[in-house]
Amino acid sequence: MKRIIVVGNGMVGYKFCEKMIAKAPAGSYHITVLGEEPRPAYDRVHLTSYINGTTAEALTMASLSWYKEAGIDLHLGDPVLKIDRAAKTVVTQSGLQIPYDILIMATGSAAMVPPIHGVEKKGVFVYRTIDDLDKIMAYAKGVKKAAVLGGGLLGLEAAKAMVDIGIDRTYVIEFAPKLMPRQLDDAGGAVLRSKLSALGLKVHTRKHTYQVLGKEQITGIQFVDESELSVDMLVISTGINARDELAKDAGLPTGPRGGIVVDDYMRTEDPAIYAIGECAAHNGMIYGLVAPGYDMAEVACTHIIADPLQGAKNERTFTGFDMSTKLKLIGVDVASFGDPFLTADKAQHVIYEDKVNGVYKRLNVSLDGKYLLGGVMVGEASQYNNLLQYYKNSMPLPGALDSLVFAATEGDKPQGAGISALPDGALICSCEGVTKAAICQAVKDGNESIDDIKACTKAGTGCGGCVPMLKDLAAMTLKTMGKEVRKDICEHFTYSRQQLYDLIKLEGLSSFEEVLEKHGTGDGCEVCKPVISSILASTFNEMILRKNNDTAQDSNDRFLANIQKGGSYSVVPRIAGGEITPDKLLVIATVAKKYNLYTKITGGQRIDMFGAHLSDLPLIWKELIDAGFESGHAYGKSLRTVKSCVGSTWCRFGLHDSVSFAIQIENRYKGLRTPHKIKSAVSGCIRECAEAQSKDFGIIATEKGWNLYVCGNGGSKPQHALLLAQDLDSETCIRYIDRFLMYYIKTADPLTRTATWLNKLEGGIDYLKKVVIEDCLGKCHEWETEMQQVLSHYECEWKAAIEDPSIRKRFAHFVNAPDQKDPTMEFVEMRTQKRVAEWQ
Amino acid sequence: MNHTQQGVDRENWFLACQAEDVPHNGGVCVKRGDEQIALFYFARTNQWYASQNLCPHRHQMALSRGMTGSVGPDQQPKVACPFHKKTFSLNSGKCLSGEDYQIKVYPVKVEDGNVYIGYQPLSNTEPVETQQFAAIS
Ligand SMILES: Cc1cc2nc3c(=O)[nH]c(=O)nc-3n(C[C@H](O)[C@H](O)[C@H](O)COP(=O)(O)OP(=O)(O)OC[C@H]3O[C@@H](n4cnc5c(N)ncnc54)[C@H](O)[C@@H]3O)c2cc1C
Ligand code: FES
């Protein structure tokens, strides 16, 4: 058995172990790993997430038990001090002397600290290890002003981290005239600078730091131009130095800019010693990224296993690496690839600059206009993956370049349309070196979810930048196999919402527990419970709190009210069409006063009463129901309101009686549960005062009848509703709505509004018209009957709840003190009403 | 029957409620002095869990009103806060939504239809990482 020693348990050293264990015949090698840091290899690329709360454990590449199971001897916190090449042994700090047949140097690099006076003072740090971050975070507690030395990739990441830690003012000090001098051209650097200022970072370029001020502890920094900046902390991030000191001491050649010199097989001058990762210098180049390091691990590993003495020939060599980069975590998209600096004699430029929104893009295209040679993106880089593929695979560019420069907007062709054009050999995951062909093959072999693909190919497990492409590739491959993309609702059910809907209906399952028992695993969760409860309600419309279904409801449905900040609830009675009598207004006023509720008119033309204690809900509703009110279902994924304008009864422009029609429709569909909430409106003429075209279904009066619009949305992504049918009489209009809603209920993904559902529906509105109007699926009659059935089961949920003592008893804050209210609830006064005290 | 005869010592256990007061697969809130404790019953596995009622995310007294469920191959029990759906393990009290929150969890026992919650939170302090590693090297 050959003895391998790996010096350094960083990302690349670990990757080497992983690859050896996977590739080498069992029992042929024994691996010992000697690491300087106190913990096993962790994901240094995502080091900054440690500051935002990711634990050291979560960053760990593999647990200690992995090394144990793999038979690897792991010694941590014990750096190697000396290599004796003649005796083929290494000596560690703790005095271990271990022999090797093959030695792997994976010592990475250290943060470079420029020759500045006073860097040894307290409050000066580097940014490389978890220990560094622990120290920074501990020191930062009282710090108000910090500076980061270095405006490159890592410096900016560190600077953003300082902002995230909560330091009031962070400066970035850069020696060069612009930020990210190695990746960005002047214009890109300028846009980045203005973006960073918006994030609260102060940028100083052309600043040559001379010394750190302060006695024992830093109080500021002084520059060569004698200007000073007062800061309480300094993080140095000016570059890296390969850790080649051990190798140098052992007489191995190092490169002019440092790094242990290696050949194409990652071998040093000594054939028994390899160097991989950031400590290696290949053709004079040091690669400060993880992807080339992983590639080196692969090359060394194959070369070792395919020992020429054993007759095998090995073709795998290291041939350099693309240094394209995308900056992560900074809050500003920045990317550069290929050669970003090519001048006009070598390339044509496509330049886009939007100073208003801070976006700058530059593509360098070959002089013949056919190929992409490089580029820079600041402010918006969603096309990075796509462009990188054009560049790396030398793919001919499409005629019009705007689709490459601009992000596809919603409603356009789905992203990833270009992915089928990529050659099989295209590198999709450059961290792990996984090609398009390998990913597609994994999908064909049955790894259909992203998690499975990651586990099988390792693609997407490095920087994660290629995950969107993995999704597109999986979808594309499954489609070519004639398969649907898996849409399992969660880990407990291997079904999509649509499949579950069909099963529940077919088998007549009526409670969550039944469905879980027959088709699921475990106890369910906060994802599948509401989905299945909603399907049950859409199908049978049985009072949702019966049959022990109460705890399977989304939290708001469980208490038939919306929980508000502080833990109180809101009460919203139905006011169909927004029409209400003065007497009923009086009732609301009386109840609100009695229970001390804040009142507000909602956007859906009704009145919301806030601040109710859980135990008051049944009392409040009792009074409302006695006065003729019903539940407004404001808490449910169900029909909310049908808004109306005043219509022809009062309005001089009105064509039809929009209020009466709105009331009719609201009363028809009230209580109907749907994949997401639905809203509607009826306008009496084309002036559209009810804003029907922003609703899930909206109706506008015409000279001849009603126009029916569908799939509109207000909210965060407004979308105009589209015309489904014109000049309908009231009866036909309702019939079309029945069909439309049934089709939506049956086919939508969980929590998908009608607008998004339509956007994903193949064939779009034209197909929807065929389904609803021409009945191309031959289902319309069935759906209308089903709708009739579901609607006929309507009952006011609140009436049912207060009449059933076993349900009513759940409306208590304390199970063992049902009369007491939550004492922690706090209200303050605002404009003579109450409001909740702020989040803590 | 008097539960002290059953061996429940009043020093360490608090009588919370009757088992039938707690919904299947859901929670209730128990008042213990000034403390609020969320008590959950998982009917399928016939298991009881208790935790603090306060969600550490935005300090809401809400966990008892959250949806319960399980996660992972070992079906670890959890609860999701109704406010922003942060989930917490009912075994360890760890936040499962990728944040560092930790809630207190308490032992529960049921005797004669009475549910008792232990005064002493379950300890969930694991050995510190670096100590583990030092032991190896
Ligand atoms: C904040 C930050 C962000 C980054 N972001 C990215 C990114 O977005 N994309 C990207 O590709 N790369 C990024 N990198 C770079 C990436 O982390 C490195 O390329 C990668 O970690 C190199 O792996 P390595 O194993 O060669 O070196 P390292 O991970 O540095 O591991 C070397 C290990 O060897 C140990 N060691 C050194 N000398 C000895 C000795 N004598 N005996 C025993 N052990 C020794 C060291 O303590 C260290 O643990 C980032 C780095 C940092 C610090
Ligand atoms: S308050 Fe509990 S998740 Fe936010």
C-alpha cells in the first residue's frame, strides 16, 4: 500500500482526498492529511456567509466521520514544519514524523500584507479563515468606522461584510485609480463605485497607504500623500501569497511571483511531490480561484492512480483555466469574463450604459462580428452564464445582440432557450468541471431533481452560479424524454398538486391525515398541509375545521382570521360588492368600539377591524352574525372581494347595473377555495372605475353585455388582465367564469396566482379561450356540474365555528387559563385609534 | 387518582392540561406563571413535545399556533412559526431555516390523561467544535 500525505486541509486538499477515495481501487493507498487550521476543510468561497449567520458546521466540506469512514488519518491544528526529501518524511509541529511515498502540497495561500508600518497593531486583520472572521466579529463590536484595504474582488466582499456586521461607516481604499482594476474597464469601475456608495461604502481610489496610526491599537491610517483617515479597524485584502515556504525550504523551485513550480501533471521537480491549488505555479501563473484548484486535484489524482509503471496511460493534464468571475454577496451584480479590456483594433464593442439605474455592460466581439471575446457587466449580470457559454465554447453569435445584452423580461420566451444550442462538451459547472453532456446523462439516468443532480454530478455544489442552468438543462432533458419535470410539493409527497387533486377526488379522501396515510410519509409540514387542505376544500367545500382538519390548515385558516403583528387578529365580514346599509355600518361601529378594534377601509371595498384577541374572536363574530354578517374569508386562499363601481343605477355613464352583478358574483363564489387568493371586480362602463382589468377575473359592461377579462394582477408584479370573451349575457359570463375557475383550481401549482398560471400555460390566452369557450378538452359540462356541487355546500365558516363547542374551545390563548388574554400583547395610540407596538 | 401517588414529583413537573385538550398534530399554549409554553401532540407517532412559545425571530408569542411537521429521513419533529414560517426542531430547539436561533425545549410526560411539562429545559449544548478537533489531532 502506498502512503500519501496531503499537506493542507483546505478546499483543494479536501477535493483531492474525495477524488482519490472515489477513483483509487480500495486498499491501494493510505492517506494522511495534515492541516494547520483547527477544523476540517470548509467552503472558503462562501466564507463571508459566516458573518451573516451560516455556521462553521454548515460550511464544512465533509464531516470528521467522513474521513474516518474513508480510512483517512486526519490531523488538525498540526502544521507541517519540515519536509525531508531524502528520507521521504515530514515533521509536524507536535513532533510527528511521518513517512510518505507521495506528498501532496495543498497549502493554499495566505493573505498578502503589504509593507505598511504598524500592521501589527490591534484592530488590523486579514480576511482568509474562519478564525480571522471570529476575531473580526469580536473586535467589531464597538467599532464605528472601518476601512478595507484593497478594492478588488475579495476586498469588496470584505467591505460589504463590514456593512453587514453593522459598522456605521466603511471605507474601501484602493491603490489603483479604479475598483477591481484587474476585471473592470474605467466605465465599469465608475458605475460600480456609484453603486457601492449607494450601499453605504465610501470609496477612495489612488490612495497609497503609508502607516497605521495609534499606539497599541489602531486609530487611523495615514497615506503617502500625508492625508489621514480616522478608523477603528482595518481589514487588509490586497491579494494573496502562495504558501510555498515549506517547499522552498526543501529546495523545490518556486515561480517568479511565488508558488511551487509544477508541470502539466501537477508534479514538482521531485517526482514524489505534487502541488495543487493556490500554492501551485503552473506556467508562472497562480490561480486564486477554486475551480482551477479542483481541476488540479483531478489531474494529480488521475496521474497518481495511472502510474506508468502499472502500464496505464494518462491523458489528463492541466492546461490553464478561464478566470471569468462573478462577484457574489456584494449586493451589486458584477461580472467579467474573457478579456474585458480588448481595444478597438482587436475587437468591436457593444456598450450599454444606463447612468440612471447604474448599469454598465460591455461586450467585446471579434472583428468579424462572429464570436464573443470578453466582457464586463456591472449593475445587472443576469446574462452572465449565457454569455460565458458563448465565449467559452466559441459559439457563433446570433445576428441581433440585444438578447445577449439585456435580461429576458417576463412574458418573453422562457430563459434558457439558448441552452439546447450548447455543444455537449460545454462546461456548465466550472467549479467541478461538469459538462452539459454529463448533466444530461445524469438526468437520463434518473436524477431528475436538482438535489439528485448535485449529488450525482457534484455540479452546482461549488459557487452555485450554474444552478439556474442545471434547472433548465433538467427541464430540457426531461422534455426530450417525454417526461414532465417533477413538481413534488414537498419531501412528504412525491406528487404535484395536480396529481394530488386527482387522487383525492378519485378516492374521496376527506382529511389531511387520510391523504398522508395513503400517499405520504412522515408527519407532513407547513408546505404540504395547506396545499392538501386547500385541495380538500376546493373539492368538497366541507367546513375546514372539522374532522381534525383544523391543525392541517394554514395558521390563518385555523383561526379563521389573519394574524397580525403582535399576535392579534383581524376581523373582516363580507360586504358583497361593497354595498352596505347604514344599519350594518352601525353594527360594525358598535362591535369595533366594544372590543376596542382599529378600523380601516380595505382596498377591496370592505371594513377591516384589527387588534382582536384570539379569545374575543368568537364573541365578535357572534355579534356580527346575529346582525346578518358572514365571514369575509379574508384569511383564506379563496375568493376575496368582487369590487364594483356604482353602475347604471346612479351613474350617468353606467351601461349596466354593475353593483347588482358584483353582488351576485361575490355571493356565488364566496367561500370557494382556490390555489391562491382570487379577486374580482365589475365596472359599469369602459371608464373602469372598479379596476376590473387588474383582477383575477374582471367584468366590464359594454353596449351589448359584458366583457370578461382574466388573469390580471395588482400586487408586486402588476399584470393587465386579458380579454377572454366579449359581449356576453350574464348567464354565459358566469358559465365561463365557472369553467375558468375550475380549470385553474385543477391545474395550478400551489400558491400560484392566475396571472402566473397563465404565463406558464402553454398556448397562453389563445389556448385558454379554446378550453373555456370552444370546450376543446370536452370537460366544460363536467366542470360546471362540479362547480355547482361545490358551491351548494357553502356555509359561513364562522357561524359553524361558534355553534360547535369543540371548535369554539380552540379560540383561547391559554389552554389552562382560557379566560386570560395574552399579556404580552402591546398596543399604542395613533391618530386616536390603537395600533400594535413595533417589532422588537 | 392522585398523580403524586403515580410518582410524578411536583418539584420538577408542571401539570399543564388534559391530553384531550390538545388537538391532534397541533399545539396549544400553556401558562406557567409568567412563562408561555407551546405544547404539541403528534398523533401519528403518539409523541409529545414542548418548547418556549416565543418565536425568537421577531419575538412573537406564536409558536403554539404554528403548523407542526417533520423533516429529513429521520422525520425530525418541527414547528413552523405562523409569522414568517421559520421552522424549529422540537428535539433540539435549533432553527431549521438556516439561522442561528435556538429555542428552549422541555420534556413532556403523560400520566393518567394528565400532561406534565418538565421545568428543566432539555439540554442541547453539544461539545464545542474546536474541542472535538483538538482531541483528534
Ligand atoms: C473571502 C474569500 C472569498 C472567495 N471567493 C471566491 C469565489 O467567489 N470564487 C472562487 O473561485 N474562489 C474564491 N476564493 C478563493 C478560494 O477560496 C480559494 O481559491 C480556495 O480556497 C483555494 O483552495 P486551497 O485548498 O488551494 O487553499 P486553502 O483553502 O487556503 O487551503 C490551504 C490550507 O492549507 C493549510 N496549510 C498551509 N500551510 C500548511 C502547513 N505547512 N501544514 C499544514 N497545513 C497547512 C492552510 O491553513 C489551509 O487550511 C475566495 C477566498 C476568500 C478568502
Ligand atoms: S416571528 Fe416567527 S418567523 Fe418571524
